[in-house]
Amino acid sequence: MGVGGVLVATLALAAAPLAAPTNLDFAPAATPAREGAVVLTPAAADRFDAARGYGWVTPPTGAFTGPAAWSGVRSPALCDGVS
């Protein structure tokens, strides 16, 4: 049916369950992952893999861990990362 001379169509798609993890922790390899997360480090092993469904296309050049003063003050998930 048209609206103002324009054909309008609706398409409903069923969402497939995600195969890849949806909780990634971008951090140095030496740090523990957040609970329920998969650590994604700058390492070559974490390059994108279509079969796995996630990874770096262009990996970052480094990783960091925050100062010890942050321990107990900030969430562990906010105390490290990649750059």
C-alpha cells in the first residue's frame, strides 16, 4: 500500500544468537579479566578471526596498567587498557 505515492514495506527478521562474546576486556595479557569477560590484548593471537567472530583488525601498539594508587579506588576494569 502506498503513502503519498510512495510504496512502504516492512520486513521482520529473526535475530540469531551471537556466537562471539559480547563482554570484551581490552587489557594487557598479565592482568585478570573482568568477571565474564574475554581479554583482548594487543597480541597477534588476538587478531580478527572470522571463525571466532572477534579480534583486532589493526591491533593497538601498546597496553597499560594504572598506578597502584588506583587499586581499591577504581573498578579493576578501569585500571588497565590498550593504546
